[in-house]
Amino acid sequence: MKNVLLTITSNVKVGKDIFLMRLEGDVSEVKNPGEFINIQIPGFYLRRPISVCDFDNEHIDILYKILGKGTEEISSLEVGKKLDCLIGLGNGFNITPNIKPLLVGGGIGIAPLVGLAKKFNEYGVRPTLIYGARSSDDLVLLDKLNELCDVYLCTDDGSTGFHGNVVDCIKNVAVSFDYYYACGPYRMLAAIAKNFPNGYVSLEARMGCGFGACMGCSIKTTEGPKRVCKEGPVFDGREVLF
Ligand SMILES: Cc1cc2nc3c(=O)[nH]c(=O)nc-3n(C[C@H](O)[C@H](O)[C@H](O)COP(=O)(O)OP(=O)(O)OC[C@H]3O[C@@H](n4cnc5c(N)ncnc54)[C@H](O)[C@@H]3O)c2cc1C
Ligand code: FES
């Protein structure tokens, strides 16, 4: 973990209430897709955790949805502003080369899968992606995702792609895969873990410290309580007691 000041170099709306922000500075502590950063928003006591969407040696991209006052404030921040961030948080995805991965994103849960897809491509593997959302307005970064993955879209209202949820879409597409890598709403992750044997889920929890000190983000697993911020946010789908 490292505490750094990062400069906002872009902050653009990419979907309904969804923004993509680029942060530049010393991001050397970010190692794996699936990690998250914890942002100090001016005027707010608690930091807000947001996944690393994509990164390289000079920058981090975050993709975030306005949910409440904190994320609304982040959306109003202008280019040039510096943000106090804790980076290099969480375990990130366990990437096994030479496998057939299935990426499953629900809503804003698509965020960490962008960096993960990029990493698989670096290993010479083009993943399949099932990307579900409530409606077509909530599907974002489609050009980039199509570059990196074989993409299948689904929406709850049928406005784009398969009409239904991601689990039904996976069955409909009949895609063969070795491991799934899923991020999205809790109920979606529970359904995936119940339906498919091998894979990883990236969980969210309300967080206090964000680095393992307060136990505020504990979840129940087959091996006892674990902290989403420290042992997670990525867990083996079979170990989480949903
Ligand atoms: C490891 C991790 C990674 C995340 N990655 C992303 C990301 O890439 N993009 C993104 O948009 N969001 C992400 N989130 C969620 C993000 O942290 C919350 O949306 C944000 O903190 C809300 O802050 P707010 O001040 O806008 O809303 P608040 O006013 O704090 O809350 C608004 C509403 O959202 C609920 N809520 C707030 N935080 C959470 C949470 N963590 N889980 C469930 N419900 C919550 C509250 O109960 C309330 O109902 C992530 C969360 C975690 C723990
Ligand atoms: S948020 Fe404090 S231990 Fe996870």
C-alpha cells in the first residue's frame, strides 16, 4: 500500500451516471488487475474505494457510477486537481495463463475486468466476456471491450443483446471455459458461484479503513471470516458463504 497524490488528467461521462477518470503520478504500487484504490474526497471523512479499471506505469483509470454524495463530488472534480489516494490495495485477480477464461461483468462491475482482459491479451489469450446491465444506457466502454474480448451483451429490459441475466446468457451462449472471473452485484455473484464450479468473484463491502485494520468489511467464508479489503476483494467462488 502507498499513499500518493495523483493528478486528474481527464474525467468524462461515458454512460448514464457513469464516468471514466484518468489519474497520473506515482502508480508503481499498482501490480494486478482487480486491485482497488481508496480516494480521499475533499470534505468527506471516509475514503471511497474504487477498482483499478486499467493501469500502466504512468496512470490509473477508474470507472465509477454516481451512487451518492461522494461519487457525485468525484464526478465534479476538474482536470489538474490532485487527489490523495491509497493505492495497491487488495489482492487482485489470480491470472492463470493457458486457460480458457470467462469474464462476467454486471453493471459497474465491468470496471476491473477491463484491466484483467488486457492482462489476458498480454498472455496471448482472448477471453470471452458476458456483460450484463439493466439497460443499454448502462453498457459502457464497448469499443475497448470488443478490442480485447469476444463480447456477449445482455440486458434486463432486452434493449441490447440477450434479454435476461448473465447466468441465463452464459447458458444460452453455451460458452466453454475453465475459470470464470466475475464482478458485479452480490446476487449476481451468488448465482454464478452456485451455477458454475470453478472461478473467482470480486466482492464489494462497506469499508472503514480499506487496508485491513478495522475488520469492518469482513465476510463469511468456508475458512472463517475474511476481510474484503485485505484477503479480497477477489475470492474463490467456492469459499464465499453467500
Ligand atoms: C473493493 C471495492 C471496489 C469498488 N469499485 C468500484 C468501481 O470500480 N466503480 C464504482 O462505481 N464503484 C465501486 N465501488 C463502490 C463504491 O465504493 C461506492 O459506490 C461508493 O463508495 C459510494 O460512495 P457515495 O458517497 O457516492 O455513496 P454513499 O452516500 O456512501 O452511499 C450511497 C448508497 O450506496 C450504498 N453503498 C455505498 N458503498 C457501497 C458499497 N461498497 N457496497 C454496497 N453499497 C454501497 C450505500 O449504502 C447507500 O445506499 C467499489 C467498492 C469496493 C468495496
Ligand atoms: S475496511 Fe477496515 S479491515 Fe477492511
